[in-house]
Amino acid sequence: MKKKSQEFNEQRILSHGNPNETFEKTVERVKQRIIHTGDKPHVTVARQLELLNELSDFP
């Protein structure tokens, strides 16, 4: 994979924004991105936030 493509892909991975970021900060960042982006044709903001909460419960 080209370096530029790899860098772009790494930026798109929501959970890999900052290696020094706490888990709680990562969840909050993703939550804010979901809210900012809004509903998608196939899923609402509310459902995305439900899924985020469920996934954040895993150890």
C-alpha cells in the first residue's frame, strides 16, 4: 500500500486518532463525530449512539 493511502486509511479509523488519548476521550470523540455527521440513509444518530454505547461496554 502506498504511504499516502495508508496515512489516509489510518485517519479514517475512528479508534486510532491519537495513541495517547484515553478510551473515554476516544468514545466521546466518536460520539461527537456521529452527532455532527447526522443520520445516514441506513441508520439514525440515535441507533449509532446506542451501538457505540454497547460496543464501549466490552473489556
